[in-house]
Amino acid sequence: MATLQILTIAFLIIIVLLSVVVGSRAHQKEKEYTQRRVKQLQLSNRADRVEQHIRGLRDINTDTIATDVLYDFYLDTLRELLQYSDDPEKIEIRITTAEEGRNIEPHTFNPEPDTFSFQEKTNYKERLTKLAKMLLYLRRKGRISNTHYQACYEYLRWLNLWIQLNRQMVQANKNFQGGDLRVAQTLYGVILSHIKSDALERPEKKILKDFVANRMKQILSPSIAAIQDSDNPEEALTELIQNLDLKKGSQ
């Protein structure tokens, strides 16, 4: 009888120990699964945010200086996500798509843009603000150098200026093509003033400046020719300068 009691107690102890071991393993697996899901969610959200930045910049992007940084971070995030994803094939497709998208050349800068609606301008400005924060985050993480960050920031400043000038550029070009040269001259003058007042140095800015200067030259060429043919060139030149000053004063 005593032997039976001992065996029963031993059996119960074994059951308890097995329960503890099984429970510990189950708890550890559940913990690992939870950590995996949290990491998966973090990486997925990060990848989605970077992808949104890339897409948001696409239609106005004329330089790879910022998108190269974004694609590096995006691809690294996707490759890390591949280790945690329940659908690795889907992530592989995203990686392939990103690598193909990275090889697409940015737009050539066009000083004769289409009109942005008020909502489009607002959206672009919001995207540029968020992108500036993302680039600052990447700099703090050591993903890009301070020099590269400053160059990217200058590029975003240029894009912001270009968006601000959209309405004036569209109207100036429209009036120039339509033959209303006085209005076109006034608008080009406003644009030139904005360009000169900003210390930014960008290739696109130089293209725009040369374009506007050439348009102004075309508008003023008849007046200059008239001065050259005038009996009193000095008086004609003074009158032209006064007219230009009056237009500046009315801006």
C-alpha cells in the first residue's frame, strides 16, 4: 500500500513537471510569436511610409538626390521584413518593383508646367514637409551624411519654391503664347524677382532663370530695336526704363 502511494505521488510529480515544461515552452513560443508580429508590423509600417514618400515625390521629381536615399532605406527595410513576413513572395515582388522603379530616370525639368490645383499644391507642400522630417530622421540614424542631407534639403526647398511659382509660370507662359506680352512681362518680372531673392543654387533654378530671361528678351526686343532706330535713343531708353519701373511698382 505504501509503495502504491509513493508511485502515485511520483506520478503526480512527473505530471506537474511535464505541465510546467510544456507550459513554459508554450509561453515562450507565444512570446516569440508576439515579438515576431510586432517586428513585422513595425517594418511593414516603415516600408509603407517610405514607399508613400517615393510615390508622393514622383510627379515633380527632377533629381535622384533624395529618392536614392529613400530607395536605399526602403529596400533595406523590405529585405529585413522578408525574415518576418508570413508572405515572403509578396515582399519579393515589392523588392523587385522597387529595384525597377529606382532605375527609372526622373523627369526633365520643364519651365512650362501644367497647372496645379490648390489641393495639389497643398498636398505637395505637406509631402515635402513630411519628407524633410524623414530625411532628418535618416541623418540622425547615420543613413546619410550631413553634407548629403543638406543637399537633399536644398532640393526640397527648390521644389517648394517651384510649386509656389506654378500659377505665375502657367499664366506668364499662357499670356506669352497668346500674345498678351505686357501681362506676360509683368508676370515674368515677378518670377524673376522671386528667383533672385532666393539664395538657392540648383540646376533647375538656373534653367528657369535662363528661360525667363530669354522670354523677357523676346518681349523687349521690339522695344530695343525701336530705341536703336529712334532719332533720340536716350529719350526712348529713359521712357522704356520708366515703364519698367512703373510695372515693378505695381507688382
